[in-house]
Amino acid sequence: MSVLTALVDVRPLKDAPFRRLWLGSTGSQLGSQMTATAVMLQLWDDTGSTAWTGAVGLAHVIPLVAVGLLAGSFADRHDRRRIVLGATVAQLVVSGALVAQALAGGLPPAALLVLVALQTTAGSAGGPASRTFAPALLGPGRLAAGFALMGMSFQLAVLLGPALAGLIAGVWGVAVCYLVDAVSFLGSLYAVWRLPALRAERTDAPTRGAWATGIRDAVDGLRYVGKHQLVRAAFVVDLAATVLAMPVSLFPALNDERFGGAPQTFGLFAAALAGGGIVANVLSGTFTRRGRPGATMLVGAICWGVFLAAAGAVQSGWATLLFLALAGASDTTSVVSRGTLVQTVTPDAYRGRVAAAEIAVGAGGPDLGNLRGGLVAGVTSPTVAMVSGGIACVAVVGALATRVRGLRSYRVPIEEPQPVAGSGVSTPSP
């Protein structure tokens, strides 16, 4: 493999709608990461408790489960573009409320978590629909490259967002962080507004009321996930990596323990994860061009657990950041490969519902993992919480790798496809 083919595949950016989505997503995710960091700082300053910082996970996971699955069923029956537009406007409004409460002196911790839950509710309403945009615009042959670019967007936001939030909060306060988030949604609104109507390729018609149909479709989507071995296994890998090992709620305590608790160093922990992820994305041609997403996902998840355990075991703050960077690179490799696998084996008629389940697992899993980490650290120590989580992740993913041979052998086409205009790209049901 040449040096050029080892680098990230940028061909999807030649597609103007995808390019606008990528740019808009980069801006909004930067703002969202600043808000996530500002919420953590506000809660930590008010309470000094890892239980409260871990409770942010509950404020995320409950709306994800309650709203996200139904949102997936509606995304498979209605114009996905309109759904995302409405959800983005709602997120902008909640960001404005976060600005207002910070300027007014802050809310009690429980009330602040209510606003976080409302923000997640709005994002959950549009998340499944937005997840279907890349397959519809790019087709299966460029999907892995598209996911790598979206992953780079996210990692850039994670790298810069917490660091900027720490600096801005230290100088001007958390209200400015929330304000940046509110403004950042405008780019996403423009990118989605420029898309054509995007409806799922459904051959059946609703036979009941909207809510009854939505519930039936959501159950049908969960049944598909449960019956499809590769999709089910991919979700288990994600849960093992997040619920068992997610370290973010431990960052405030680790910052106190290893750097003296300065706000400026707090952002370095998330930035280290993101920095490793960016390196993995820059070199993503090494795995997106091979067409082996299942095997790559397994290796990445195992390395994620190993490096997190190492980050918890060392006592040097800089060594901790180094191992977090290696963990971030491993996680990005696993996430891009997992998304490619799930989306290529899922037919378009199910993409909204499977994406809803994927988002619930992919976002709810880290939130539960952060809650687990905060509670375990409260009873033992941050070191024990991180090391035990990494070891548990390695054990579960390793066991799954030996049981599901299809993950190791599954391949996707890597030839250049023709983009499909209109509602989406169909893939045959496996």
C-alpha cells in the first residue's frame, strides 16, 4: 500500500451536498463538545462530585432510549430532511436556554441536567434520520471513506472543543461556551436545508395511527437487530467498549489527581482521545480501503480496552495522556469499521430504525459507562475504575471474536460506485 492510499480518502467531499453536511457537522459538533465540557465544569464547580458528573450520562441515555427508537421509525416513513431541520432548530433553542441560565448565575445541578436532557431529546429526534444521509448520498463503495471523514469531523471537535471550552470558561465563563454552541447550529441548518427530500424506500404502507405505526416499526427494527448476527455482534462490541470502559466522567478527578485541577489541563484529557482519533482518521486509508470492517472493528475495540487500562494504571499525567491518545486512535478505527459494517448490511427500508438503535447504543452506552465509572471511582478510586473497565472490555470483545466467525471474514466492496440521486441507495437484505 502506497503512502497516498494510506491517507484518508477524500473523494466523498467532491459531492457538494455531502461536503456541506461535513462542514456543517464539524461546526455544530465543535459547539456541542464545548457545551459538554462546560456542563461538566459547571457541575464540578458546584458539587465537586463524580456522581453528579457521571449523572450527565442519565440525562443523555433516557431521552436516547425514549425518543430515539421512535424517531428511527418515523425516519423510515417521512422526509428525513424535514425531521433533521426541526430537530436542529430545537437544539438551537435549548442552547439559548443554557446561555441564559449561565448568565443568570447558573441553575441547581438537577435543573441543569433537565436542560441537558432536553438538548439530547432534540438531538435524538433527528439523529436516526441524519445517520441515513451518508449512505443515500455516497453509496456503499464510498461509505467507509465517508464515515472516516465524519469521524475526523467529530474527532476534530473533540480535540478542539474541550480545550477551547477550558480556556474560554477560565477567562469569560461557561456562558460563552454555550453561546458558541448555539451559533454553530446555523451551519448545520443551512447544509440540511440545501438537501433534496430524502424518503426511505418503503414498500409497505402504514395501517394504523401514527403512534401505533411508530411503535410497531420500532419493535420491527429492534427485531431486525436481534436476528441479524453481524449487526447484533457489532452492537455488543460497542456496548463492551462504552458501558464497561468509558472514562470521560473520570477526567475531572484525574485532572485533580495528576495535574492539580487547573481548568486549562482538564480539556487535555478529551483532547488526547481526539488527537489519537484524528491520527487514525488521517491514516484511515489503511483500513477503509481493505474492505474488512468486522475484523478491524474487533482489533480496534480490544486495543481501546488495553490502552485505557494502561492510562489508568500509570501515575504520570503526561503518560496518561499518551495512552489516552492511543486509545482514541483504536476507538476511531473500531467506530468507523462498525458503522461501515452496520450500514452496508442494512437495507434502506430499515436504516432509520437501525440507526436509531445504533445511536442509542453508541451514545447511551458511553453515558452509562460514564455513570459506571463515576460510581466505581466514588467507591474505590479513578485508577481502579479505569483499569477494571479496560480489562472487562478486552475480555468481552475477545470472547465475541472467537464465537462469531462472520465478523472476522465479512467483506465490503471497495470499488468506486456511482452516487444514487433521490431517496437513497438500496442494499440487498442479507
